[in-house]
Amino acid sequence: MDPRIVCLLLVSVFAPSLSLNAHQAKPAARITVMGVVFCDICSNNTFSRHSYFLPGNTNST
């Protein structure tokens, strides 16, 4: 068998596995933000007689 064909076959077999190892993606960063959310009325402390809190309400983004 021609040595050029053997070389071409070897390169075609091992090249994809080498390229995958060289270009592995970094894992995505995980960020957790904790805090308190206030509406404008709560932050300005301007409650009216019609203002009320919703029981069991959760906020998530």
C-alpha cells in the first residue's frame, strides 16, 4: 500500500480527536444574586389606605 495513503488515513482518523481536545469549551459560570425587591411605594414609604402586601408572593428573575 502506498505510504501516502496510509499517512492520509492515519491523519484522518486522529485529527478529529486532537481538535476536540484542543478546543474544549469552558464551563459556564454560575452566579447567584441575593437581595430584596421593593416596589416604588415601599421604597418611598408612601402607603395609602389601598396599599397591601400580597401573601405568599415570590419574586424571581
